[in-house]
Amino acid sequence: MIRQCCKCRRIWKEGRWLYPRLTELTHRDISHCYCDACFKEEMATLRAHRRPGPAVAVIRSLRRLFH
């Protein structure tokens, strides 16, 4: 089974992420995952867009009330 990155389409081969030849992908089982670079990029995007939880919102509203 070949591991292939969902985002950049590179494959895990010989201990590193490489761009595949088309012949390497035909008639093979492919497992989709993220390569290290795409995973870091995806996590940074999620962290940047995440909304604060309800506890954080309550604390902020209390700060506004008492200042």
C-alpha cells in the first residue's frame, strides 16, 4: 500500500516524500494522509481560524463589564 498526501499528492517512498511517476500509482492500493509540510500548514490554518471557546468569551465579557 502506498501512502499519498491528500494535499500535494506526493507519496512516501524510501523514507521521504517524493512526487510520483504515474506508473507508480496505477493498480496500487493508496492510503491517503498528510505529508509533514502539508500537515504543519493545515494545523497553522486551523489555529488561525479557530473561534475561542465559550469560557474565553465569558471571561472577555466579564472583563468588559468591570473595566
